[in-house]
Amino acid sequence: MTDTDRLVSLLQSSAPCVWIATDEEEHALRLARDAAMALGWPVREWSVVRGLRDSLLSGSPAQEGTEHPAAALYTLAGDAGGGGGAEPRLSVMLDLIAHLSDERTLRAARDLLKHLEHTPRAGKLVLIDHREDLPPVLRSQATRFEVSAPDAEETEKLILSTLRNLHKQRPITLDVSKAELKSFVQNLRGLTRRQIEHVITEAAWRDQRFCPADLPTILQRKRELIQSEGLLEFVQAPTDMNQIGGLRRLKRWLKDRERALTTEAKSFGLEAPRGVLMLGVQGAGKSLCAKAIATAWRRPLMRLDPSVLYDRYIGESERRLRDALRQAEIMAPVVLWIDEIEKGFASAASRSIDGGLSQRMFGTLLTWMQEHSAPVFLAATANDIEALPPELLRKGRFDEIFFVDLPTGEAREAIFAIHLKRRGRDPAKFDLGALSHTSEGYSGAEIEQGVIAGLHEAFSSKGELTTAMLVKALRASPPLSVTMAERIEGLREWAKGRCAEAD
């Protein structure tokens, strides 16, 4: 069903009010008009600036004295009549929520909804608003309507219509093949209609040309737009698995399931992998595991920081989580990385700490994990096992739970080689065996810091980096496995028989 079809169905139901929470007001208003025309209903539209007016007639005058929301609501209730043979109509109110703190306006809204509920022929009320904090007393009578993201067909139409409009103002040369246009469509996934129009305008307006050379600009702008919303963050993953040391079992697991992402696997009876949870020692490479997944499967990596979801307004935190998960689905196929997941839902087991907010958020996440159908692979990392709600560790939540331990001797050699090569040094000129022996008990992050410390010493002494300098730097800074030996040993004991080894 299209959005218009779904809205028509809602307007034909018994609910007196439909609530559309969106930033795309023009699109939502167009949907409301299309649904009303499909039903043969007249449409009245209200805003605090223009008051009540005919929404289907361009330039129609406003009804006098209806700028105040309470007056407009009272007028709508009176116009709805007493039912019987009265003609149903659709009433659309823009940005009403901000005015509902006024008791008279809230009372008028409740009276209107009560009237519409008991008078089926009176019509319906549609609230289009960018705010989420609809008062509970109205929320109970309103049916929420989610506007769908633009699909491939609509995105292509948006690109072409935007270019046509630009061409009317200033000649634009269109130089893309059908295959290249489809690439543009795919790479614009995750943006709103308005954002797509702005991005295409920015790309084509500068040189009066729209061609494949504009794709990097569009991708960069897309990253900026998504990160500006503060919910998801693009993360650059290594382009080659050889840049990731160790993690042999995880790499094998990923390789074995790579073909499971295809349609051929689905016809074979296999479902695509849905997610992994990575527990382990801090700094041992759990974040690197998430990057390894994106690299192995050649998918974009999006990071969700649970701490940015929480907001002081009621309902806003849950909305942020829903929006983040929805955006990930729109951008699929993608790897969604939730870093330190225990910090975001640490209070899920206790309603007394935050009034049940963490529990509701956690429930939203679990429901999504169980029911989402888009190709979004969830890679979750955690440091503190005790803070994890037990429901998250239940079999079936994740395809696998990996324990990421400190790197083995062979892995440490590979890690040293990677970091030395990354900093312009030839690993063959260093005694990797001696470095691996010296760094026993060190995490990958600690090894990297050892290399950096050695480089600082070499630079300050105006000499070249040597194995001896690296050994000295490592010995000067004891690893976490020494300073927190008991905790790490307890972590390893817990993981035995419960998790698969990542290496």
C-alpha cells in the first residue's frame, strides 16, 4: 500500500484523529489532500499565521477570527454539525502541539475529538507537527501515522524533477546513463525528500552539469547531513582485511556467511545473519571487530552511540531510537554498530532509576532485533557483562556471541607489522618476535600506543625507530591485564562455554 492508501484506510476507521509527526510538512500535507480527494472530502487547513482556509483551493481567503487555535478548534467543531446527512470533511492543523499548553486550546481540542468520535459523518482531524510531545490525553485518541521514506522510484523522480526545476532557472546539462542514475538513487538512500532536493541542487548548480563526477560530492554531503542529526555516524572501515590483525575465528565466521547475504541463499532456505554481540577486554579490539564485519561484507558502517538518544522530554528518547533504527533500515544494506551497548541500557532491569525509560528503550531495541526485515546487521560491543540485561544474552537474539580476548603471540606480531607499516616503517627491519614476547598481555590499542611512544622517542632524539626503542616504550607502560588482572581473569572465566572465541 502507498502512503496515500494507508492514510485513506485510517481516515475510514473509527479513530477521530490521525497524528503525523514529521519534518516534511509539505509532503505530509500533500498526502492529506490526496487522501481527502480520494474520499471525496473537502479539506480545511489551519496554521497560527493564516487561520482556517480551504486547503484545496490555492489562494483561498482565511476565515476571519480563526488565527487563535482555540477559536479554530471551536469553529471546526461547530462546522462539523450534528451528523446525519452532513458531509464529512478533513480538518488539518499544522504545528498545534506548541499551543496545547494553553488550557483553553487543550479543552477545545478534546471537545472536537469527542465530537468527531461520536459523530461518524463529521469527518476527521489530522495533526501535522514536527514535535513529538502530544499530550497523553490527546495521544490516547490519536492514531500515529509514519510517513514512509522515499523508495527508489520516488527518489529517481525527485532527482529528475529537481533538475527540471533548476533547468527552468538556469540551463543544466544532464549527462548520466540509466545505470549511473540508479547508482545515484542507491546512494541517496537514508535522506528525506527535502534533503535529496537540496543535495541534487548543490551538486548541479555549481557547474550547471549533473554527471557521475558529482557522486563523491553527494556522498560527502550525505555524511554531513546524517551526522548533523546526531543519531548515526559514518565510520570509515579498513578497505582490506589484511589491515586487521588476529580475529581468525571471527574472520572465518564472516567468510562462511558472506554468501548467506545473497538471494540465492534465501531460496536455499537460509536467512541472512542478523547480528553479533562482542564482549571482552577493554582495548582488545571489539571496535575493530565491527569494522572487520563491514570490511569483509563490503557494507557501510554506521555507529549508534546510545548516550545521544536520551532526552529530557517525555517520549523524545524513544523517538530518537526509533528514528535511528528506521534510518539504518532505509540505508540498508548496512552494518549498524552499537558501541558499549550496556551503557545505553544499563538501567533496563530497574524501573526505579529512571522511571522505566531504559526499560522502554531496551524493549524497543529487542522488538526491532526480533522483527526487522531490512538487511541491517547489528554489531554490538560491550565491556561490562554484569550491566547487560539477561534478555540480551538469550539464544536467538544474536547469531553469535564472540569473546574478544587479548591478542595471541601471532596476532601481536601482525598488529605490530600493521602499525609500523601504517607509519611508513618496514616491519621486516624489526624483530617482531621479540616485540611480541615483550608485549604479552598487551591489547591491540596498547601495542599501538607503544609504537607511537617509540616514534616520539626516535623523533626527539633525531634518530630512527628501533626494536629497542619499542621494547623500552612497552616496558615503561604496564598493560591493563596487569593493573586489572583479577577483573580480566573473571571476565575470561565467565566467557568459557558461553561465547565463541574471536581468535
